[in-house]
Amino acid sequence: MEKFKKIISTIAPLNIENIDTDQIIPARFLKSVSRDGFGENLFRDWRYDSSGNLKKDFVLNSFSNNTKILLAGRNFGCGSSREHAAWAIYDYGFRVVISSFFADIFKNNALNNGLLVFELDEELIQKIFKKISNESNIEFEVDLDDQKFYSLDGSVEESFLINDYNKTCLIKGYDNIDYILSVKDKILKFENDTGR
């Protein structure tokens, strides 16, 4: 996986609650077992009309793929447990998703696939949505080492929580197997010390 330390980016705002995994990546696009190519169908039914043309009124269509941070409404990633939802968001180009609440399975799938997701207070989320609506070009920084999220103009600064395991994996670019291999010596020592 790609290593993650800091991201500086504008924010793509998606102020909709209860976005489920079928809205993130509709079931009809789940034919591939590779992680590549899902990004083009991210939010497919919201981004495109029935003729395959981009909808001008859908907010994400006004942001470039250089935008790395998605700010979403409460209860993001609910619904089915499909890992493809995390793949689609990552393949589209997002590296961070922020919400006031994530469905647990989606959150774990995202973190296991190199996508940093973290929760902020709903009041702060709404403040950021309002700020972006007035200043869409404002940039924010996500610093995983320090677990800080802030706007470069200094008006927003907040800490976020992430467990040590997921933080280590993201920073080092590890998947689950890479992590186990990285602590192999500790595992062998434990087995020797306990006679297992």
C-alpha cells in the first residue's frame, strides 16, 4: 500500500447522511476482483445521468481528482459490507474521508485498504461544510503522525483518533500480512519464551 503521512488538499463536501455502500459503488459494477477501475463508477448514479453525462448539479462533479479529502454526512458507509466501496473511493483519488460517524465494517475496510477515515464532532463538521460553501478553494492538512486536522488559514484545528495498529499500517504502507511479517521476530521470541 501507499505510505501515508501528510495530505494537503481542498475538501470535497458531500453533506448527505446515511450514504450506503450501494450508493458509493452500485452493485452492477462489482464484477472485478481487482481493486483497479472502481473509481470511475464512484457515486455513479449521483454523478451521471441515464445517458452517461456528468450531472452539473452534483457537488463532486465540480471538484478535480486532485482533491484528496472527502467530507461526508453522518453514518457514511452503512449498508452492505462490500470492500469495493473503499476500493472505489481510493481508486477515485481520495485518501481521507471525514464524517461524524462511520459504519464499522466500512471503517475497517477503508483502513485496511490505505484509506484514512476518522470522525469529528458533528458541530465541527457542519462548520466546515459552511466554510467550504463560502471558500471552496481553502486547503486543509491531515497530519497522521500528530493525528491533527486543520485548515491552512488557521480557523480549524482538531485532533482525531486512530488506533496504533491502523496508524502504523498507514504510515508504513503495510497491509495485514506486511504488519505480521514486520513483527515476526517478536512473535518468535514470545513463542520461545512461553514454550509454544
